[in-house]
Amino acid sequence: MSKRLVNISSQLCSTKITDAEDISEVRERIVAHVSRRSASGTSVHSPEGLRKSTGIQKRPYAQRNFINGDPLAGAAHLNAAAIPFSSQESIILSELLYCLIGIRGTYIVPEFQGDTVIGFKVSDQIHETLRDIIKEILPLALHYSQIQKFVQQTDEMESGPVLQALSGAVSELLHDYYLSVVQLESDLQKENLTLHKVLFFTRPTMASMEVIADALKTISRANIRGGEVLTLLDDRIANLTGDAAARKTFIELTQKAAVPYMEALQTWIYKGVVSDPHCEFLIEDTEVYPKGLQDDYTLNYWEVRYVVSRERIPRFLENLSDIILRTGKYLNVIRQCGKNITPPRSEPLVYSHSNQNHIVLINDAYNFASRTLLDVLMKENDLMGHLQSLKKYFLLQQGDFILQFMDACEQELSKKIHAVQPVKLENLLGLTLRLSSARNDPYKEDLTMTLLTVDLFTQMSRLTNNDYSEFEDSQENHDLTGLESFAFQYSVKWPKLRQSRKGLIENVDQYKFVYDTLEEYLCCGNSWFPVSKLSEKLKEKSLKNPATKINEYQKEFDQICKQTPRFSIGDCAGGHRADNRDKNRDVLCVPPDNYRPYLTSFQGNAFTDYINAVFVDNTFMIMA
């Protein structure tokens, strides 16, 4: 009890309480004292004070390790040099055994660098022969101190499950170590122990403790966790081929340290769930849409939802990382289809350096997930049947349906978009489907129609400029006709592996590319020739045809111009502005705003971001 508290207690005790006035006086004294304590910022009974007083820093001897600046450590009271040799050995044996479990002595003193033990100093009063033997044993105490420090540092939730499991395994190993020291102490009490015996019995343990301490020190210095820790331990096992005892100890430590990681892996490949609150597992759930799928999620949803974090992969799982990723992804797709997942064999995954049974289990889980997903897509959801329907309606395989539908809707589609009646088009679509050969298609009801507010050319321009904004939200263009704005839609039920509107429009772009390629081939014919005939072909193409008065270059250019959409003045508004007009060599050679490059830096208000540096529309104006 502090001096201040003793004084207060004596004052209170000296006060004789006889009536209510005395009680009031005592209460006033207590209140005044508490107020002074609060003003000084000290509170013995505050929760923070209680937490600090019960922390390991307030109970340093609970660490089971050496303490720098130990207040209980004192200088030697006896001159050991004056003690006989046999008595010296008895005294130093007792101190040595305490030193092996982290308790400093009088004649054996630890040397510190910060709070880390880096060596020991043996008193010069000890006989030289005994000193030499002690110095051979003391590395074991140093290894113990390093191991105990690692256990102390990782005894926190922030360390992660792998380090905590490793710390628990090391603690079990230290328990056996304590039993060995207790056995030596028992022999000492029976006066049946010498330094030579201690050296003999501790030498095998010293080798194992050395490699363990070195590995734990590397982990602490590198500040690694999770899969990186398992990689380091697995590498140490491979390097210990010449030390069977240390290798066996490391295998046991790695097996126990890998338990939480392998449990997370087991949950992923058997259930498709990422159980990783400490961010140590190799699969990372980005949670693009945490509350289920959206109606129009992006095309790369499954590419970004679950990703492999390469730095978290243990080396013994590195070659299986892609299989592990796909296994869990497949299970997630199956679950979102509404199916319960019951793996045929869910044996626990256990790390083994020599036995590769976990590889077999991972491959079995992958085969089950991929086979189940394939059955869901091909059998339960009839993927091929849907693809056949898409081919009929979007790739024009169902020719009679297209002709009948266009004939039936020609009058309605000739109107302006604001005058078109979508209900009438829907009725005509349903009628045509039932009257054509498409009536036997089981998925004909999934074909619907829509009226877009922008034309096809604008859609393609936006794709070229990576503008994926939804066309339904665009500003309406009332000048479009129904024929220009009409589009088929195909309603796809889950699983929608490519249901995004961006993806569907990219399909349109791909189809248009194939169409343009075929059209160019039909118009221009076969233009391939060997490189050896390049000079000859160039001369032939430069000769003018006597009938048409143009050469082959001009002919091909005219054909390309017929296939290329013409741009209006509105499409080329930037080039027709007054401050940009002088930059054009010809008024007919102005690039459209959707395709022209923009200057990213220009100086002063007299300059603009316009530059006429795109392909031109004719070959006759050489300077253009």
C-alpha cells in the first residue's frame, strides 16, 4: 500500500464517528480526496488501470523468460572462487537448470539487446573447467528464450490462426522440454547429477531447439503469416534431410500449424465458402455484390468475385491454386442455381510432407464440382437447346420466321419511334412464332422485342469508345424509325453466364465484324498473293482501266466508301467549329468526333484540343 493511502487510512481511523455531523465530515474528506485524485488524472479503480495492472507487463515473471533489468536479480553474496570445486558444481548446477527455463541466476547472467537475449556471461569466479562445460550448455537456454519470446508475441488474436496454431504446437513442445528439466532437477536433488550428464542429456534436444528457434526468429523478423509461414516451414523440412529428429519435430509443428489453413481450404472446396476473417487464405472474396447478384452484373463478375492471392499460397499448394479457385467458383454457381451441394467424399484435409493425399482429395473435389456444374448447365438448364434458339433467331437460321415477321410488322416499323405501339409488335411477334416453323421451339417464349432509343451505329461508336452506358437511359432520338430502333431480346433465366447487356452488345459487335468481313470479301474478291509478287502487283494496281479510267486502288477505295457509313456535319461538329476550321486542309476531309484523337495538352485560350489526324475519306486529295 502506498504511503499516501496509509496516511489517508490513518486519518480516517483516527476520526471517531459519534453522530451525523461526524459522518458528514468523513464523507466530505472522501469526496475531496477523490476530487484531487481525479484532477491529477490518476484513478486506481478505473477500467483502464485494471486492464494495465493485470497485463503481462505488470506480471513480467509470468512470461517464463529472462527479464531485462530484473529488480530481483542481485550480485553474488558468496565468493565462488573460495568454494571447493565440487561445491561450485553443485551451486552452478542449480543456477544452470533455472537458466534453462528463463530464470536468471547470480553467476550466470543473460546479456540483452533491447528485450532480446543475445548471450550469457558466466562469472569469472567459477572454475574454468566448469565454465567451459556451462558455455556448451547455455546455447540451449538461448534457444529456449527465443522460442518463448515467439510464443509470447503470437499469443494475440491479431497474429492470425496459422501463427496461433504454430504457437500452440511450440508450447506443447516446450511442455516436454520442461519435463526434461524437471527430471534433471530431480537427479540434482538426489545428488546424482553432474555438468557432464546435463551436457549429455541436453545435446540431442539442443539441435532440435536450434533449428526451431532459427525458424521462429526468421518468421518474426520477416513479419509473415498464413501461407508464407507454411511455405517457410515446408522448406525447412526439405532442408533437414540429414537430421531425422529435427525433421520429425518440424513435420509435427507444420502439421499442427497447417490445421486452420487446411480447414479453410476444406470449407472452400467442399462448400464454396471463404472462411478467412484474418485474410490469410489463398482465395480472396472481393464481394462485388454482397447481397446476391444484380440484374445486370458485369461480364467479368466471376473473374473478379473470387481471385487467388498469390502471396498467400503455401508452396505445397502452388500447383493446385487454379484448380482450388475453380472448384469453389463452380460450387458457388451451383448454389446460386438453388441446388444443395453434397460432396460424395469429404475427408478432412491434412498436411503431409511425404504423403500427397491432399492432392487426391482436391482433384476429387474439383471433378465433383465441375461434373455437377456441367450437369446443371447441360441437363437441367438445357444449355445446348438455348444456344440452338439463339442461333435460330439471332443468326437467321429460322429464315421463314424472319421473313414472316418483317412482312407482318413492316407497316408498324415504318413509323417514327414515338408512334410505334410495342404491344402490337409483341402480339405480331407471338403470332409469327406460332405460325412459322419456330412453333416447335420449346424456348420461343423467351424471345421478346424492344425499341432502343439510339441507332446501331451509335451503339457501335460507344463500344469503340468504351462507353458502356445503358441505352435505355440515353436521351431519346425521336427521328428514328421503328425499323432503326427495333431489336430482339432473349430472356435468359439463371444461370446467366453471359446475361450482361454489355456482353450481348459485344456479341452484336462480333457478328457485325464477321458480316463486314464477308461483305468485303464478296465485293473485293481474293486479294491474297505471294510476297515475291508484291512489286508486280503494285504496278498492276496502279494502271488505269481503259474503260473506267480508274486504277485498282481507286476502285477498291470506292467499294470501301460504299460500305462505310457517311458522316453528317453534326457528327463532325468539332472540326467545323470556327476556331478549328483552319486546321482542315479540305472541308470534305473532317474527322467525326467519335473517332478523332484529342490533344491532351494545349497552351492558352487561342488553342483547342482539335487535330485533324485520322484517315480521310478520299484518295484524290493527296495533301488532305
